[in-house]
Amino acid sequence: MLINCYPIQFFANVQFVLGNTVTVIAAVLLGPWYAFLTAMMASTGLMLIWDSPHVYLFFGLEALFLGYARRRDIYALYADAAYWLFIGAPMVYLYVVLLMDIPPSHLGFIISKQGINGLIYTSIASLLILAIPKLWFLKGKVKDRHRRQLSSQLTYFFTLMVTLTLLFSALIFNFYFLERQQVMLKQNMTEAVAHLSTSAQNYIENHKTVIQNTASQLDLVADTPEKWQDILSSSHQNYSGFISMLIANPTANIVAASPVSRLMTKQISEQSVNIKDRDYFIESFYNQRLFVSSVFLGRGFGNDAIIAMSAPFYLDEQHTQVAGIVEGSLDLTHFAHIDQVNEYTDDESIVMVDEQNQIIYASTKLNLKPLSQFNFAINKGVYRANLELINIHNTTSIVPEYMYAHRELDNGWTVYILKEFSPLLKLAEEQMFSSFIMLLIALLCTFYISKKLSALLTVPLEAVANQFSQSYSDPAKTSAIDDSSPREVFSLYQRLAASKQQLIAHQVELEETVAHRTAELEKANKKLTELVDRDPLTGLYNRRYAERKFGELVDFCLRSDQAITVVLLDLDFFKKVNDNYGHLAGDECLRNVSQLLQKYFKRDIDIVARYGGEEFLLILPLSNTLHIEHHLNGFREALSQLDIISPEDKQSFNVTVSIGAITASADYEVELDKWIKVADDNLYQAKQQGRNRTIINIIND
């Protein structure tokens, strides 16, 4: 904020601000909202200086744009250039056109200034981040989403340096160029006003001398009025700078005039013209001095705007008795002639005012009327230059209309030289635009050259990396590393190649060791899996395995919208087998039942498991609801007819089985326990109904 309180003056209304550098640093390191807060603080300083709230909008949006661009890994300089090109410039245009009293011709200068200013403080901020190591490790800083390429980083840093260097060089050159132009303009205008003032002063002095000489001639014939007309006509004929000349007697009546035709007009011949109320008569007759009047409107001899010069003449040599006054009406069109022949007037205008600030003469293109007051305002607003600036048409505008120089004559008149300000501003705009075009061309060249320079380093490094990458499969790129490669890169390649050979040898040895140990581990894991998932007596899967695999079978059946059957089998009166034939016979019975189960339910997707004791669990995916009960009964009948031999006494016996089952869609329940609960209830009913039977629930949607 403090830095922005002291913007750097360039020319006219162009000021460069550097306080926004901190905003860019905050956007790059901390993200959009910290940057926005920083921008509000920095803009407050500009608000105090410029008294315009637009700074909060323009620079606040810029901070948010840069912050979000940083989150997308876009470099700050590129992002800021895009902001001012696509967002900032249109907003500045609308703001100036709709809310400011600035001519459209100034828009290009103002908009280009904003963009160049943005590039300057963004470049400075980026270089400060690079030059201050503490900022690299700032806690909580925004991280790159993707690791940047070295070539793009080198290109960006080259672009930064060139941008900042060219911008400063161009601005310094333009600053001194415009300063020189202003000095030359001021010198030319000063010389012009001096020349015009001298011409006007000489013109007035010469005609004052004419009036004085005419009065001296009239002194000689003061007592013979019939000779006055000849002397007056002779003087007027010799000095055409007077529109008319006249002689008035002590009673203020006109007694002689030149040209004589004016005295002989009907209006004048009917009555005498009296001039006792005119200042030129009063001053010359009563105060007895040579007098030059202010500009006024003529009377009697025409209605032209004139300046009167008058002097008394006397009846005696002691000049005590006034015989009358001689007056000449100065031709103001002579100043137009001076304006036309003046060598400085191609693009300059003249205004001449009397001591009462009435316009004596003004150049035609100024559209100012003679005899009117010369109203103007010295422009000391936001437009600053080494020239004096003035407004004569729109005195309330902040935009200066003219540069000017002025000089006061000996009689109190003032001569003004005016030169339009807009051509100088146009020149500054062209300079800025030319600098911008040169900058753009230089940036494109820099971008191309830096890409090539970075390739001298990055391409060999990438080739080295590819050479030692496991996925490297392009032998043609090996040529990137040869005798023309940088010495450091080639040395790195040689050392890495030697290290790679050592690593390959060690890797082969490790692979052999790992392969041997992997085979042993796989064998041990297979045995362990068998121990974990299999029942050691029957060789069937155990309950844990069935519960673990049930979820996979449910997902499998859901994809094809198929049914699942869950079955619980319990051998009838198995305790009697142990009691009558011994435990070895019971074990043999369980093995025979398991073998028969594997024979009847032999699909790869069927799970046949020992549930515990004499209970068995079947999980049968892709079940046919029309045939599943028949298939279960087929197993039950086959088991009842199976002869089981006791291993101890070789006695033969038979067993029966009770079966409880449920068949339902795979989305019935995801938990196996819910299925087993229904199957167990059906098994209980089978036991209650006399055993050796199958009870199944088929649940439809």
C-alpha cells in the first residue's frame, strides 16, 4: 500500500505502480484469496492517490485470476498477459468510455499502459520469487499439480529476463524521447510567442508613432482647420494599417475623417457625430496624452471591432491649449495576416487579448469571437507534462486541450500561442505501441531461442534417462549422446553406464536368489493355504473358506441375474455310527460322504465344505430352481444306498442325510448367515418330519 502511494510518473496521465508486485507474489505462493486480500490493501494506496474505486475491481480480479491460474500450473507472466488482453483491456475500455470524460483517441494509450504496467510488476515479482531462497520453502505455499519440465522452466526464466529488460529499456527510451519532444515544443512555442509578440509590439508602436507624427503636423496648422483634412488623408494613405482616421474639435464633433466618403454618408451628413463619451477623446483631450484603447465596437464609421489610438494637437507651442484630437482605428485583421505568414502556424493557433482580457484576435480554427472574454482554465489535473496545459472550450475537463506559451506586451496586451495536446499524446501512444510490438517480436524470438538452448541440456539428459530406463526401447535416440554432447553430460553418461553394468550383474545374482526363494515360498504358501482352507479329514473346504468366497459368488451371480442355492446337510444318527462301529468308522463315513458330495457337485464354481462335525455346507451358484430339489434328492438317495466299510471290523453299514436348503436370487442377502439361517430352519423341519428328507425354500422375486 505504501509503495502504491508513490506511483512513478511517466507522461500525461500515465503512472506506473509497483506495489502490485506483492499481490503477484501472494498469488503465486499462497493462492487466490490471499492474493485478493493483498490486492485490496495495495489498491487502497492507489485509491488515496487517484480517488477512483475502479482499482479495487481491476486489481482484485487480477489477483484472483493469477491465483487460480497458479493452481493450474500456469506461469504468472503468461497468466497476467492473458488477463490484461482478454479481461482487463475490455474493462478499462468500458470504464473510460462510460464513466470518464476522456476522448476516445486517448483509449489506446491508457489501455496499453495498463497492460505494460501489469507485465512489469509481474516480471519483477517472478524474479523476486526466484532470487529469494526463503520463498522457495514457504510453509503452506501452493504446490505444483504436475512436475514442471526443465525446458519450460528455462524458457520461462529467459522470457522473464528479456521481458523485464526490454520493458525497462523501452520505457526509459520513450521517457527521454518524450522529455526531449516536450523541451523542443516548449522552445518552439516560446520562440513563436516571442516572435509574434515582437511583431505585434512593433505594429502597435509604429502606428502610435504615426498618430504622434500626425498630431505634430496638425500643431503647425492648428489655426487653419481647412488644412486638417489634407494632412489626415495623407497620413491615412501612407499607413493603411488604420481602418479609418478622424479629427475631433474641442466640442468632440468630428470635423475631418479619412476616408472622406465615410464622412459624406447620409447618416453622417444629416447630423454631426459626437465622440465626447469615448475614452480615446477623454484621455487625449483632457489628459493630453497619447492613448491606446482596449478593443471595442466601432460607431459612426462602421461596426467593426477596433482599437483606437489618439493624440492631442495644440494651438500654441507651449501645448497649453488643445485644438483637437486625431484618432486612428487600428485594423485588427493585420493580426490575421501575421498569423498566416508566421512560420510557426502550421499546427499552432494565436490568441491576443487586451489588458481587460477581451479577445482582440483569435485564429479561426479556435472559433473564438473578438470582444468576448477569453475564458480558460489552467490544467493541473491528472495529466502531467513539462509543458503548460490549458483548456479553453471545456474548462471543467480533466483532459487538457492545448499546450500554450504566452507573453505580455508593454501596453498590457497578452499574446498566447496554443498547440493541440492530442498530437503529442498520439506520438506517445505510437511510441508505446511500437515498443509493445518490438517486445512481442523479441519475446517470440526469445521463446524460440530459449527452447533451442534448453534443448542443448535437456535433450541429452533425457537421452541419458531413457538409456538407463527399464522401458527404454528406441535405440535410434542413442545418437543424442555422442562426442558433440556437453562434456558434463557425456561424463555423467559414462559413469551411469559403468554403474549400470555393476547393477545388472548384481541384479542377475539377486534374481536367481529371489527365484529360488520364491519357489520355496510358493510351495510353503500352497501348503499353508491347504491347511488354512481345507478340512484335514475330508479334504473339503472349511467353513471359513466358504464364508470368504460367498461374497465373490454373489457378485458373480448379480452380473447375470442368476439364483444361488445354499444347502445344509446333517447325517442322521451319526452318533450311533461312532458308538456302534467306533470313531475310525465315523471318520471313514465322513470321507465317503465327502467323496460322494464332490461327485454330485463337481462344477468349478460349486463350493462343498464341511460345516462342522457331521454337517456339510453347499453353495451352488447359477442354480436351476426347477431341478435343484431333484438333484439334492438324487444325492440323498445315492447316499442311503452307499455301503460304508468299517476299517476295524470290516462291517458294512449305511447312513442317511437330512437336507435343508434355500434357493433365491443373488440379491436376496449379502450376508451368508441369513441364507444359512433359512437353510438351518429347513434342516430342523426335515429332522422333525422323520429325517432322510429334503426341505427347500425357493424364494422368487
